[in-house]
Amino acid sequence: MAKVLTKRSENYAQWYNDLVIKADLAENSVVRGCMIIKPYGYSIWEKIQSELDRMFKATGHSNAYFPLFIPKSFFSKEAEHVEGFAKECAVVTHYRLKKDADGKGLIVDENAKLEEELIIRPTSETIIWSTYKKWIQSYRDLPLLINQWANVVRWEMRTRLFLRTSEFLWQEGHTAHATKEEAIEETEKIVNLYADFVENYMGVPVIKGLKSENEKFAGAINTYAIETLMQDGKALQAGTSHFLGQNFARAFDVKFTDKNGKQDLVWATSWGVSSRLIGALIMAHSDDNGLILPPNLAPIQVVIVPIYKGNSELDKISNTAEKIRKTLTEKGISVKYDNRDTQKPGWKFAEYELKGVPVRIAIGPRDIANGTVEIARRDTLTKEVIKQENIAEHIADLLVDIQTSIFNRARSFRDKNTCKVDTYEDFKKILNEKGGFLLAHWDGTSETEQKISKETKATIRCIPLDGKIEKGKCIYTGKPSNQRVVFAKAY
RNA sequence: CGGGAUGUAGCUCAGCACGGUUUAGAGUACUCGUCUGGGGGGCGAGGGGUCGCGAGUUCAAAUCUCGCCAUCCCGACCA
């Protein structure tokens, strides 16, 4: 088989890039840092969207849409927030073009300068809280539980398809609550929801935790995150949920009257996951032959490929294939019968492997004669020949098996690459040799974190929520610590 | 914004040190024909180029010089 992908062992970053392009997920746009998400890649995003959207609605949230443009002045209202985002904002200054002097090109019409510049949203807290001010007067208006599906722009220096692009797709939830406790409960509810989704749909194990002061969201009191581990030993933050306290309510003067007639600032949360999840999906599971998709998110769960000579053979095979497709579809399985005559069977095998379709069914003359089909599973690349009877049950079970087996594989990789470290020497050694999650004691200060990060490139991914209380000494300063935190090099 | 590199067919690139047998090439992709078909198949034919842009040197420039533009990689920044 022709090798179209760079091997992971040769160059992991190149493998990732090859895979994204060759599996037809996305490509670079002419605008630097932006990507074109191609139909197959977008269909994966749609699967992610529809599951999450269902989960958000099941927990009482509603969708709304706020504008792309945010007045510049809104941004400066929350000090930490502006600090965090100012350096990566795209700014709209004019609203009209005109022909240039020689009448051929276009230039910005200086007469069409905006009185106040507009920021293309890097996140929507400010525009949303300026709106919430109008919506919230009483405790009766709370809680306000809103999500939006949108694109945002963060002018990044260096970009990588799906992992970091100047424009990306995401959902952002913005909720308002009457009490601190309720807001914290919401923040935790969402981080659990994200963990549930990433583990059970994406098949990627997560560590839930709190971000350190250095790493938390600009403007938040606390940031909860789910951290995942990629096959190259680097961590990827897969989702965040922020407890914003009353910071944004204060900045935008959003107050409500409680049951006792007393006024108070509203408590806030915000949370999001992005198209970066697709990057996590790729890097957690895929191999040198291409993408491996978990059945729960695969746009095509089963592909049927006919193997034939001439039309009469194809007709017989199509007859069987269509029957199988029908019984599978009735079970809620998404099936594609690829009867294109323009590509050869071998070509199709390689193609669907590259695209990560979990199960392939091949049907040829031999199968027609024997009443069988050949079934190949993408995760293990194994094949078996089975009878056509009860195929729907067999495939349904197989899909469940694949889903759990790729999760287990990712989890055992994660566990193998998570180790407790007690000295700075070991820390540096393990970090360089294999990477992964390093559980180490830390004295709790930003200075120490920054020094470690500067010397080793490893950052604190999170302070795990289920971490045990355990006396120890900071690996860097030797000062006392009560809990191990998760260090890793990260994307 | 610092450091490095690269722009030649849709894509990946050779050719450039030493200017002229190269009518600008290869692989791949594409089109047609044919044999095929249980893992990206074989054979034959065909189409496709302002050699990044602009100026200069020269009898002659993809090749030498200068300027410009763009992109990529490594850092600082980050979901």
C-alpha cells in the first residue's frame, strides 16, 4: 500500500498535518492562520455539535446569538479580561472601500472611518454582559442559562489546523445566577458535562481540575478544565468552565433585587469547547494509516464496498448490499454503500481507513456464493468473515465494542504516561524522555510555576479535582505542599 | 517582532554553484483507450507553465545582481 502519511514515529507534527489534509478534514486558507473546514471535517464537527447541544438543552440551557462585533470600549471595562485578550484582537476601523487612483484596485475609504472601532469577538463575555444588564432586574430573572454556537477570532502568532487557528468555531455558555453557590455549581456541572462528552463520545479520557492563577481565564475567579493526553506525550486542554464571580456583573453593572428587596451583583459563569476537539480526536486515537473515529462521532459508521467484475456481478452484490444497508439503517447505524465505479476496491479500502470509518463491509462474488460478508474494523485493522444472517446485531455490538476499546486503549496509554515525580531531576528527565502527565508537588506560587515553565516548558495543566490530600515537598523549592498537581508540556 | 529557509505544472519537487542540447523536466494527480478488480493495479496516449513580482547585467536569464512581495519553520503569545 502506498504510504501517504508521514509515520508518527518519524515526525508527529508532520503526521498530524498530513492526516488532516489527506483525510479531507481541512486545509489552510489563503488568509494566514485561517482554515477551510472541508465537508468531511465539518460533518465531524456537526456530530460534536449535535451531541453537546442536546446535553446543554437537557441541563436547561437555551441557545441565542450575539453579534460578531463588539465596541472597543466594552473590552476595557474588565481589567484582567482586556489584559488577556488585547494582544490578539482583530479590529474593524472602516466600513467602506473605494477605487484607488488608477481605478484598478481597491483602497480603504478614509472618509468611512468608524467613530468607535469594533473588535471581532475573541470571546463574548463583554457583549453578553452588557446585554444581560437589560435582561436582569429581579431574582425572578435568574438563573439565565444561555449558550451560543459561534465563530471567534484570536490573532495567534502561530497556528495549526484545528489546534490553533486565528478563527475557530466553538460554543460559549454564559450564565447568570443569584448566588455564588449556584454559579459554582453550574461551573462544576458543565465541567462534568464536558468530561462526560469527551470520554463517552470522543473516547478520550480526561483529568478534571482547576487551573492555576497563571493559566486561568482572563477575568475569572476560577477556571475548571479537562485535560487530555495526546499520543506524543503532550497535553491538550479540551474544554474550560469558568467561575467568573461578580467580575463581569461589576464591570457592566448588572444587579438584581433578591427576595428581601436587597440589591446585589449577579454571579456569572462562562464555558466553552471549540473545533480544537477535532484535533484532540485525531491525536488521541489515530494511527499511521489515518484517522480512527469513535463510532459515537463517526459521520459514517459503516461503509460497504462491493468487489466485482462487470455489471451483472455488481447487480447481485448491490442487491445484497442494499438489504444489509436497510437493516443497519433501521438499527440507527449510519451506512454508506460506495458503489462508485470510478475507484477500485483497494483504493476505497485505503480511503476509508484514512477517513477513520469504524467498520467496513466488503462484499464480493465469493460472499454472494457463501452467504457471507467480510468485516474489517478500523481500530485494530482486523478482518473476519461472517454469515449475512443477524448482521445488524453483529455490527451494532461491534460498534459498541470499538467505542469502548478505543477509549480503553487511550486510557491505558494515558495511565502508562502518568507518573508521580518527587524530584526536579526526575521531573526533567521524564519530561524529556517520554513526556506525559507528571504528578508533582508544588508550593502553590505563581513564581515557582513560572520558573519551572521557563526551564522545562512544562506548565501546570490542572490541580486535579479528585486529587488526594497528601503531604509533600515542592519539587522546585522544597516548600510544603498538600496535593500533587498535573504538569505537562501542552499544545 | 527576532533567527532560519523557500517561491518552477493542481500537488511534491529536480534543474540554478559554472547563463546557451530542455522546444522548461520528473513523480503524482487529471483526461482518453485498454487489460483489470478480495488492499491506493498494469500498459499506451494526451492536456496542463508569465519559472513569485519588478528592474538590471548580457548576444542570451528559471539560472547572475538589486529591490519588492508572499509563504513556511524555530522562538515570544495562546482554546
